[in-house]
Amino acid sequence: MANNSEARPRWRVPRTNNPKVHRRLQEALTEAVAAVLYGDPWEAQQLIGQFERAFGQALGHRHVSAVQSGSAGLRLALLACGVRPGDEVITVANSDIATTAAISHCGASPVLCDVRADDYTIDPDRVAVLIGERTVGLLPVDLHGHPSDAAALRAIADRHGLFIVQDATLATGARDRGQRLGAYADMIVFSCSPFKPFSGIGSGGLVATEQPPLWERVELLKGYGARRGATPPVTYYHLVEGYNLSMSPMEAAVLAVKLPYLATWSAKRRLIGQWYAERLAGIPGVGLPQPRREAEAIYRTYTVQVPQRDEVYRRLHEQGIHAALHYVPPVHQQPVYRERRLRGADSLPITEALAARTLSLPVDPEFTEAEVDLVCDVLRATLAMTPRP
């Protein structure tokens, strides 16, 4: 029988080496998964809380809630911060639709702010002009693993009485100004889905905060809005109409095995970013990312700016380099938002310029220098043979 599915390229340099990591950790992963599959279901559920505590200790967060996905985490964090229909939350357009959708799903409206050309994150200098009577919070995105300037945003938020929910779904393991990521935010959200810096086997996310009431609200909302009775017989009191958005025990088990390696993997991502920067410096027409010096980016990808981007992308794929186009076109140009005319959408010149030029090169902690050399050599050769406009 003929196979009508599109043939997948054989990647010389893939976006992720998760299968290789899983094979190396096979014994520990198999044991952890077996406990969920064949053990007591109640004990399996306890793995979620154990992982929450371990993650918080490893990354320096007091209160952590493991949820179904990063997308779910964003929505739950916004709801915990009190976002209601009619409110506005300022964010960016060069992100996954999950960011703006989380705002809309709360009944609020996204307001779009332009970004910095050097690190692709929200420009704090452009935020204040967008704050209006209905603005309740800021939702910066640590794009490609580059921490947004949350310290500058904190000063703005404090002046105007706004909250900050930091979208760090691409930046687990990064740090900022010598502190844990999220130190300047009310809440921070991480993702553990495949292709993310700290990935499990499916969907998974974490919401962290230093404020117990916000954590308690997320815990309530993710678990059907229920509180268990304190004494037998077991009873449940539903205080709000919540959701079923807890992380699965299987995901928690896998992530707990991988957590001890996160610091090493994050350091390797930073090193790979240095390798790319050294090898691509000075190539005509190529713009390199410039994360803030105070920030420790972890490079989910190494995202550069190139001319004739779509053609370069196609030729890299032909050569087995698994480059990616992330968040192209930006959300305000997507069909779902085009007619809504989101506030701020008519003043995003840098966002739109970057959308035509950015190309994400693969980064994975398993990469060797030889693999980074190969990516850079292929990119350099591709640019040399690509007609300039």
C-alpha cells in the first residue's frame, strides 16, 4: 500500500535530541513511569506535589502549582490576579497565540506593545503610553529564552497599580540580574511541552509565585474549584466553577527524573549561544540576538535576522538543518485577530520588521561544537548563494 504521508527530512541537526536523552535516562524513566502505571493511583497523584516542591526548591520559588500546560498556566495566573471581562492586559504580538488567547479567554482584551529589536522582548519605554483606564496588568514574554526586562516593567507596574504575569514558557532555567526568573513578577508561568528548554513527554506547565493567595487561587481553579473536607468521610466543597487543569502524574514522574539535569542543560544552552555568536559574527546581512547583559538567557533557539528569510529557511531544511519560523506572522496579522483591531496593533513597526527576517536556529544541550559548526557553515553558504533584494 502506498504511503501518502509527506516524507520527513532526515535531520543532520535536529531541533531536539529528547529521544537521545530519554534513552540515556531509560532505566530511571522506566521505573518512574512504572510506578504510575502499575502502582497505587493515590500514591501516583502524590508525585505531582512532590515534583512541585522539587521544582520550587531547584529554581527558588516558594509556591509552585503544576498544571496541564503552559497555556493553561497563563490563563489560571491571569484569573488568579483578578482579570475580568472588560479589562485590558498589555502584551506583545510576536508570541504564540497562547499568550493573547489566555487574556481573551478571561474576557479581557490584549493590548499590543512593540518590542526591542536586539532581544525581541517587550520594550518598557513603549508601555506607559498604552496604559489606560481599563489596564490591569502586564504580560511580558521571555521570547526565545531571552528574559524580558521585568525590573523596568516592575517600576511601571508599581506606579500604575498593575500586576505582572511573566510568560517564561520558553525560558525555564534562565536568570535575570543574578536572581531567579520571576523575581520582579507577581506570577511566572513555565512550559514543559516538547521542544521547550525543560520538556516532558506531552503537555505540562508550572505556575510559580511568592504570594500565597495567588498560589491558592490557582490551586483552587485548576482542581474544579473544590476544597476537600478536613475530616472523614471525604467531601468536596466547590467554591467556584473551576477547571480540570492539573498536571498528570505521568508527566510529573518524567519531569522529576529530568529535573536534576536542568541546571547543566541551561548552562549548555548558554554555551551554544556563545558558539553561534562567535561563528556568525560579521556575516553581512545577519543580525544576531543581543540579550541584556544583566540577563542569563538560555536560548530555546538561537534566533537571528537574515535577508530573504523564507528562502534561507527552505534551503536550510534541504540541507538537513531543522531551523524554525516562530510566531510568523505576528498575532495581530492572524485571521482570528485581524478584524478585532486590537489596541496597539497599528503601531508595531519593529515587531513587523522582525517577523519578516527572524530565523530560529536549533539549540539542544546534546549538541557538539561540530554540529554548531555545521549549522553555521550551511547558513553562511546559503546566504552566499541567496540573491539579495
